[in-house]
Amino acid sequence: MFKDIQDVVSKLNDQEYIASEEISTVVYLAQQLGKPVLAEGPAGVGKTELAKVWASASGRPLVRLQCYEGLDESKALYEWEYAKQMLYTQLLRDTLKDVLSGAKTLREASERLSKEDDVFFSEEFLLPRPLLTALTSDEPVVLLIDEIDRADVEFEAFLLEILSDFQVSIPELGTIKAKHQPMVLLTSNNTRELSEALKRRCLFLHVDYPNFEAEMNIVRMKVPDLSEDLAKQAISVVQELRKMNLRKMPSISETLDWARALVTLNAKEIDAETLNNTLNVLLKYEADVQNARRRMG
Amino acid sequence: MDARVIEFVRGLRAAGVRVSLAESREAMQAVQIMGIKNRDMFRETLRATMIKEVASYRVFDELFPLYFSADDPPLQNVYDDLDTDDQNMLRNALQAMSGQLDDLLDWLTSGEGPTKEELERMAEMAGKNYARDHRDAVYVTREMLREMGFDKLQEKMAQLVEKLLEMGMSESAIMKILGVMEANQEMLVENMARQVGRQIAQDRAERPDDLHDSDLMGKAFNSLSAPEKIELRQELGRMVNQLKTRAALRRKRGDRGKFDAKGTIRASQRTGGAPFELKYKRNRQKPSLVLLLDVSGSLRETVDFALRLIYELQGQVSKVRTFAFYRTLSEVTHIMTKIDPKNDDEIYQPVRRAVDGGPYQTDLGACLQTFHDKHLSAVSNRSTVIVVGDGCNSYNDPRGDLLQDLSRRAKKLIWFNTEDPYQIQDDSDMHVYEPHCDAIYPVRNLRQLSAAVDKILID
């Protein structure tokens, strides 16, 4: 548990995550109000990373649900472990025989069997997927629902019950309530608009590309071997690239990769040649690389 | 503070940001937890709880300082820093300069500024009551400044300097006076802009929500004024979301589909061939659309809204091919891919330009013939053909036979009729086309249009 906002900042900092005032306020509020957080922003600005460091800073395990098109309840919530059920019926064949012995009609046998079917549809045969794992965990967890914008709208509608009441209904078992309310972080790259109902249930956090100072701090923290001068030059280049009309902007993770590449190459300064040789670490499309080369000389 | 937060929420809503009751209650709870001592944190707290999309950040950032700024900083008194001789000289110089700038020079030197009531009166005279939202504060303030004589202030200050020099005031004292007056001038303008912005935002919040009360949704497209169009376009985004959610829920709750024998057998392999889990084939086919749009001038707004709506709903349909017709017919799908319905103001013109040339009147029959000759492959038994138009054909041959053929090939042929039922034109050929349509929906306003699109998404 975080004591106050300062505590959030310093604990996230211990995990090598520089939290802006906005991020730390939202994380603290989420903890105090028990609300999920919806973090939106371009790819690679540290939204998923936030969930990871949130978990380690608060000492909770992280449960991650990666969303994709076609994700449904059975893959996100639970499945019956058919193979195990099958195996048990085979192994318990003799016992089943005993139970059914003496039954005169098929109906009687079936009635006796149905009295026992709770055995096969009990928690023992339930295969929990991330959402159920998060709800039934014995210790409080951080639940990351990553890239919710990739999931279908139907799945989003299904999430509403979990996010507001922290419970789910399983027809054979009834309603399962969360033992400990998880801290939930949903991330979205904004590839599609999310429903208002979902947004209403969450605190909203927009994570954008960092400004010069913030990015400088991140690079200095994560790649301490890079000299301050070189870091300044590198970040100026990255910031300049983000102003261009590119298919994919360089994200923070790409800045860090580039910084590490510069250290490995033992670069002393970012001259035309170094830039030319390493630009493809920052940019992921050939058209972007060409465009940047033309614009930056 | 609670009252101020509620007022702020009303201001946000009036400016078009959707803040639900639950969200404003939550904002109050959050403020109680975070406190209000740190202004930045207070701002972040309100923003995280009330604002759920980046597009609304701008309105929030504009309104926040209007509602939650420290009291306006006071102006300085010039006389405080002057010795008695200089004070007298300044007083005499100001008295010697008579005219309408007296008040203004007096405010800037005495540091008292206009009273709240004076400001309110001036704002009203400058057209505050006609302002649409807080952003118009810039214009109202500019008009107020003009009324107060700010445009002639430089001239007057130069005269004042001249007079003070004549009276023998030292240059350093004059510089001091000018420095304070300029600082006061800047502060006065800022204070005024803030107060006017706050007043406008509050006035706007007092007015009921125009959009729903005036029933803009039900107003015919061709009678919308320019500001109403802008307002409706904003509403469109929200409507698109509603339509999407409804379509998704319908699919979710809909029939679970036909029994899937193959899938069931495949799933049974995991359980030694016993079919524990029955699989169903869900009929998830999204409609594929072929749009035929009448782009004659009278349908400008209808075409604009219909295209915006359908292209915003792209994810809900598998494919859209768009054809425009007027005098001739041509495909405009490639033009639509370059248009951003959310941000582009003009959709109609580029589409309209694609069908320039040809005779001077609508010839639907000839256009159907062109479609038949060149683009018939666009229509298959999976496509829903939608014709948007009023069926007016300028007394040309309607070629109902071609539409009949189209209807036979397509899964469905639907007509979005823009015709006014009370003013049917003489050259209308709707009666010829009607028997070949699976459905005809009136689309004279946004409510009808959205209902029509909603029905298509069901199929």
C-alpha cells in the first residue's frame, strides 16, 4: 500500500520507473478509491511497464491478460478441464458402478448419477484463466488487461461486471466474489474508441511521449553508461523525429534501445555516420528511415 | 468547494464534455482524499475522475482556471512609489488630459481597476450574452478593451510622458510610472479575460442543453444552420458509439448459431472422443455495403451526414464501396479512404467533383445503366445495396428494370429516401423504384438516419 503520492513516486522510482505527477496521482487515487485505471496512449510509452512496476512496488503478484481479436470469456475467465474430468470418470469407473448398481431403470440410474455430478463440476476441475485467477487469488494482485482496444466490443461488455463489482457468475458454481479486490490497469493504444460504460468505470490516464527532461531522466536512469552529453544529443534527435510525419514514432523503449546501441558501439558523438548506421534501431519502417535521413541530412 | 466543483461540472457539460453523475460524485470523493491544498494535484484529481478522453482535455484545461483560480491579483498603485512632488505632478498631468480615457488612465495609475459590476455591464455591452461558449471570451474581451479605449492607450501614454517631461519630472520617475502602468495594463487584460470567460461559461451552463431540447436531431438536414451542423457533427460521434455498442450486444445476445459438427468432433479429441463440449457456428457475417449516393445540391447535407455515419461505422461492416451519381455515376471509394470523417470539414465537395460533367440534370436511369455496365461486379448476394436519394429524375427514363436486376443480385436493396412526404416533386420516380426495394427508410434528419443505419446493422 502506498502512504501518499510521494510514496508512490519514490516506490516507483525504486523500480526504475519515473512517474509523472499525473501518473502518481492516478495510481494513488486508484488505490484509495478501489477503481480500475484505464491508461491510454501511443505504443511504447510505458503503460504496460506501469502495471509491472505497480505490482512490484506494492509487493503484489502481477496477473496479465493480453487481449486480441476473438478473445472470449472461456480464454479470459475459466474453462472446465475436460481431460481431467474424463480421466477421473475412467479411474472412478468401479465406484460409479457401485453407485449405479441396483438401479432398475435407465431413469433411476441417470437420477443417481445426476446427484453426483457436482463432483465433476467443482472447483477441482475448473481451469482458471487470468481473470478468475485475479479474483480468487489468496493475496491481492495487480491485474493487467493489456491492449483492451484489440478485444471485441462483446468482450468489453463482459468485463463491465468484473470491473464494477469484482465478481463473476459461473452457471455451475454460482457467483464468485473476489477474495481481495485486485488493482486493475487496462491499457489501450486507442486503435478504436472504447465504450462509455467502460470508461465510466475507470480512472483515466493519458500517457504520452515524455518531454525532453523526462526522457533525459529515463535514459540516465536506465542506461547510466551513456554520457550526459551524448544522452542530450540522442534525445534531441528522438524529440525531433517525433515532430516528423512518420508511420511509427520512436517510443521510449526504442530510445532506450538506441541509447544502449550507442554505448555498445562506443559512440562519442552523434554524427551523420553514427545516425545513419543506427537509425533503424529507432525507426521500424524503411520509408520512415528514408524520410528521416532526407530531413536530417 | 463542493458547490464550485458542481458548477465546474455544469460548465464542462455545457461545453460538450460528458460527465456522468457517478463521475462527479467520484470526483468529490477523490477531492476529499487528495485535499485541495496543492492546486496541481487537485487539477489532476478532477481530470482523472471526470475526463475520459484526450479530446476533452482541451476544454478541461480551458475551463479549470476559470473556476479554480486564486482571486484575481490586484493592480498596483503608481503613487505608492513616487515622492510627493512627483505624485502631484502626475495628478496635475492627468487632470490636464481630459477625455474618454480618464477612467482607463485612472484605473491604470490608481491600481483600483473597474468594479465587478462595471465589468459585467461592459461585458454585456460587448455582446457577452451572444457568446456561444467560453472560447468567445477572447472576442468579448477584445471588444471591451476597444470600448475602454485601449487602442488609443499608447498614444495617450505618450502624451502623458510629454506632459510630465514638460512639468520637469525626472526620467527615472517617468520610467517607474510607465513600468507600473504597463504591468497594470497586462494584469487588467488577464483579469478581464478570466472573469468574462467564467461569466460566459456560467451563463452557458444556466441555459438548458440546446441540442436535446430544441430537437436538433429531428430537424431536417437542409434546414440546419452552420453552428447547428457543427453541433450535430459532435453528436454524431456519440451516436456512432451507441450504435456500435448496440450492434455488439445484439451479436453477443443473439442466436448462438447452427450446430457445428466438425468443431464438436475436433473438440471431443481432447476428451477421448466423448463430445463434452458442443460447438456452434456463429453467424458473424458483417454486412457488406454498396452505397449509391445522389449528390445533387439539394442533398448536400444528407450525403455529408450519411457518409460520416457510415464511414465511422466501418468496423461494423465488412466492406463499403461508394458510388456517387448526379448527372453521371462514378466510384468514390478511393476518395473516401483519404477522408477523415472526424476531422475533415468538407466531405461533400470532393465526392461531388467526381461526377462533374454530363447533362445538367439528374439522370438516374442513365446512372443505373453506367453502374450496370461498369460496376455490377461490386454487387454480390452478400451485399446490401443502399441508395440515398429522393428519386427525382428530371423526367428521364427511370429504368426500373435495372434497379430490379440490382435488387435480384443483392442480398437486400434498401432506399434511404430524402424526399419530403408533403412536397413530392413532379419528376419523382419513387413509385417506379419502390416495388423493387426490400425496404424504404426516410432519412430527412439525423434521428431517422441513425435509425435506418441501425436497422442495416441488424442484418
